[in-house]
Amino acid sequence: MVDVQVSLCGPAAQIERGLDLRPRGAPFDVWLFDDPALSLFGKGLRVRLRTAKGVAELTLKVAEQDCAELPAAALSGGDGKCEYDVHGAKVAGALSLTHKLGAHAAGELMLGRLPLAEALSPAQASFLQTVPGAWPLPADVRALGPTRVRSYSSGSKRYGVDVSELPGGEVFIEISRKVVLDEAQRAQALLAADLAKAGVAACEDQSAQAGSKLRALLLQQP
């Protein structure tokens, strides 16, 4: 599968009206993990803790992967998936490994009392050990957040939209649609046409939002 993504710019309320957005589930919190130098992000790694409805999920996302060439072991155990992200003109594979954490472990991780390395699943830790320079994890990796995320469906139900608000008030908005690989180019064109019709602007910079979020979150840490 391919996830066609576009970063949106403009007032959130205007975007919500233009796309006729309908809430999809309750808001949830996301914590990101990295050190002050963003060492993990620099290696194409992103670690995220998502807490929603009393369930905590810890995800390791590894960028720039060839999904067709990944060893079967990387996707074993039911906690792994690989799909292509289309962001602007860039198409890149990304491996995601996810596992659930208990409420106590999640709370200790957010407070910095549980080291990230100890919260990882065996599959996540094993994969990190194959990434040059990623293991052991930097000693000063910390929880950054929380970011409050509100998810929506467009009025046509064709797209999903995530509105992410950082503790400092910064807002990031992304619209996306999952399609098969052969439909990616057509889906991009249709999305562009739908945005124009709705009077919603795509951001000039269509690079992934992850780096901007991490840098903003670092500035907000005590």
C-alpha cells in the first residue's frame, strides 16, 4: 500500500470547514523520543508513544526502506508492516514495528523513569541493532510532548486528516489517503484538485513534518 500525504497550511478552522471534516474518534496524545541532537531522526528513525482509550502503543518507524527487500523476520510476530509514503514528489518505503505497553510502563516511560531501551519489544530492539550507530540508544533520549492529535474524515470519506497541536500551540495538519501503488499518481492529482476546489492550500514545503515537530518540541522542554 501507498500512503499519499500532503501537509496543509492555513487556519485549522478554515481547513476543517473547507474539507467538511468529521471527527473520527476521540483526540489522543502522542509522545516522540529523541536526544537534543536528534540523533535518531538523523538516522531515519522515529519512536512514538501513542495513548488512546487507555491503550498505549510504542512504534518504531524506520524510513528509507525497500519493502520488497525486507527480510521476513522484520515483519514477523504481527507487529510489523511496511508501506510506501508519498509526500510531494518523494516516494519512500517505511517499516513500522509496534507493540502495546501496559499503563504503568507507559507512564514511567513518559516521565523518564523507564529507559526507552527497556520499553522496546524484542523485534524493535533487534532491528535497531542492525542500524549503524543506532544501538545502544543515546543516553539522553527523552520523551517530547505530548502532542494532542485530532483525527478527521473528509466529508467525502475519501481522506483522513490529522491535526496535531504541540504544547506550545504550534499546529501541523496533514491529509492522506491510502491506495495501491499503481494508483498513487492518480490519487495525488485527485487530491490536488479536491484541495483547490475546497480552497485549502498545501504548504510550500512538502518535506515530512516529523523534523519540524521534533525541533519545536525540543525548544519547549524545561
